[in-house]
Amino acid sequence: MTPDYAAKEPARTEVDALPGATLLEFGAPWCGICRGIQPALANAMKAHPGLRHLKIEDGPGRPLGRSYNIKLWPTLILLRDGLERERLIRPRDLASISQALQRLTAATV
């Protein structure tokens, strides 16, 4: 799991070109809800050590978040070969995150 928000967000074309399974996490370091899900996200990610995780700081004028129409934080977008497969908006528990990651990675095996 990536613990820190990226200093520079990738371009949408770069994300669209990523092979395999990717978890995009949109949020902000000062967001209480974002900080609150970190333990559940870390626990869920333990079962998927090879999963690519991009932690993107979002906000006004941030093109990547706007391209995914992000409205609330945290938003987790699960991608396979650059295509969105699932989206979790403000997930609250380990079970929902774990189940989504399992669906994403099971399809790539």
C-alpha cells in the first residue's frame, strides 16, 4: 500500500495505459474520512501485495480527479487494464474494500 499522496498526479493517458489491476485512491491528507479508512484499506491491501496502488491528492483544478468525476472523498476506483471496473465512494469498512479488491484481482489471475 502506498502510504502518502503522490506529489504529482499522473496524466489520465498514463493511467488509461496501465496494465493489469490498479487501485486509484482519491482524497486529501487533511480529510478526516480519508484518514479514517486508512487502517481498513491497509488491512485489505495485505491480501493483495502485488496490486498497484496510486494515492492521488484531489481538489479543485486537479485534472485526474475531474476526469473521473470525483465528488466525494475518499473515492476508490478499481481499474483493470486502465478501464474502470468498480468504484467505492466513502467506503466505511474492511469487508466492502476487501470484497472489491478480491473481485478485481480474481479476474486478473
